[in-house]
Amino acid sequence: MNQPPEQEPVIKGDLESIAELITTRQKFLLTTHEGPDGDALGSLLGTHYLLRALGKDSVMFLAAKEYPLPIEYRQMPLEEVFHEPPADLRDRVVIFLDCGNIDRMPVDFLRDGGERIVNIDHHHDNTEFGDLNFVNPGASSTAEIIYELALLLDMKITPAMARALYIGIVTDTGKFMYDATTPRTHEVTAALLEAGVDVDDVNQRLYESVPIEKARLLSRALGGIEFHCDGDLITTYITAEDYEAADAGEEMTEGIVDHLRSIEGIRVAAVIRDQVSRGRAARKISLRAGNANTDVSALARMFGGGGHVRAAGCSTELEFDQIVSEICRGLDQQPTG
């Protein structure tokens, strides 16, 4: 069956205006969405390096509940991250990176603190919550946008900045397998390699340094696979008991959903896991689309989350059976192709 031609993603906002703001302001606070992934952290750190190279006063913020970070990203030097707002927050421009909705960084002081709010993202469902917004759904990652921002500012890409942005790109493109990967993505990646990224070291730390505890947790997750919605939905539920049995932490769940996504014939893969850390909603849901006709970001928005058409996430207080029922209801409202 022939598919209609895809429309070019609509770019919202003006990156030049953000570059101009950066040149005229001195103090910044950088943050990203809760449960940060490789693109969120790579964009955060890459932008921090960029601002520091410009002689700016830049601080990074992540709530303490986001720690420990997924083990894949501990190679990133994030020791300088603030867990509390700086005393001079109102003097700072707050830059949200890779955050489609301000509710995905549920820290009230960031809503009305800061001199201005800048929103840089590539999620198609971004709510444009900033005073200045730049949203390019055609970019493979927010890290790719930060590279373009560096070019606008006539900045030399340092090896440290290149490594951070490369991590953002390689993880958000699924090692360049996802359809968001474009010729420009490869051009940007080539430039980052020329700037000094040690690809072998980065990728080994991302993909080939799996602790035995994570392997045990993966084994339990794969052993709990279930099918729902007449086979359209595949799930696994990682419980608090699974963490304990595998001697693993929640930070070891990164990437498990991609194993489910690869199962033939499904429309949606979902990893539903208990969040045992204090201050979190009861369960987190990671969603992946098994085909190009299913929008999992629409499913995530049903639970107050969001993301990409083919990769999204959310948190909820609902029980497992209720979550499955809601996902099936949402799938029934989407075309099957």
C-alpha cells in the first residue's frame, strides 16, 4: 500500500534569536526533563561547555531524585550539577533542553524563576512554554540543534563538547537506526568525530559495559513478557521484587524496552516498572512503536507524559492492569495503517 508523502517537520522559533540572547546575557541555568536520557544529558553538558567557552556563568540543574543516573551515562562529567536552585536564580536565563513540556521538569521554582525561559527541543509535541522557543522536529536530537547553535555563535567545538553531543545523537537515533536520522545528522556526527570524539571508548561505555546485575534484571524482564490488545501490545512489568532479586537499581532499566520493540508483529512495546525511589510516581512507562503508523507520544500524553512519535514515556499512579487497559484504549483510537 502506498503511503502519502510525509510533510516536512515545521520548525518553530528562531535559533538566531536565542544565539543573540546568549551573547547579551551573562548568567544561565540549564536543565532538562525528568528521567534524563542520553540526549537530555548530552545536550545539557554540551550547552554548559558552550556557555563556559563563551565566558558565561553557567550552572546545570537536575533534581536530586534523578540520581543515580543510568549507568550508561556515568561516563559524563556531571559532578557540577546543582540539586537546589542557586540563590541568584532570578538573575539567570533558564534554558530548558530536550524538554517537550515544562511539567516534565516538575520543579515549581523553575516555572516563574529566572530572567527569561528559553526552550530548545526537537519533540514534535513541544508545548512552546518558553519566552523564546526553538523546536525542530526534523532534528535527530536536541544535541544536533546545540551543534547548530555553536556554529551560529562561531564557536570551536572542543573534544569535551563533541563527546557530550555525540552521546546525545548516538543514543537518540538508536545508533543511527531510527528514521529521525538524516543526512545532516551524519554530517554533524562527522564534524564531532573530527573534533576529537573517541567513538570506540564512548560506545563501549554505552553499550558494552553491562554489569551482571543489569543482565539479571534484563533476564527477568524478558521472562515476564506478555501480549495484550490482540497481540498489538507487548509488555513487561519490572517490580520492586525484580530489582531486589537481580540486586539491581532502577538506573539499570535503560534500553530494556528496545528488546521488546524488536519483536515481530507488535504495534507498541511497553516496559512498565515500579519506581521505588522516594518522591516519584508509583510506576514509569517506556513506550516504543513497532511500526511507522503508531504514535506512542499520543499514548504517553494520556498519562501526562510525551516524547516522539516512535519513542515516548510517562509516569503514573495507575496499577499495571489499568495501564494496559488505557494503552489498549488509546491504540483503538489510532489508525492501523
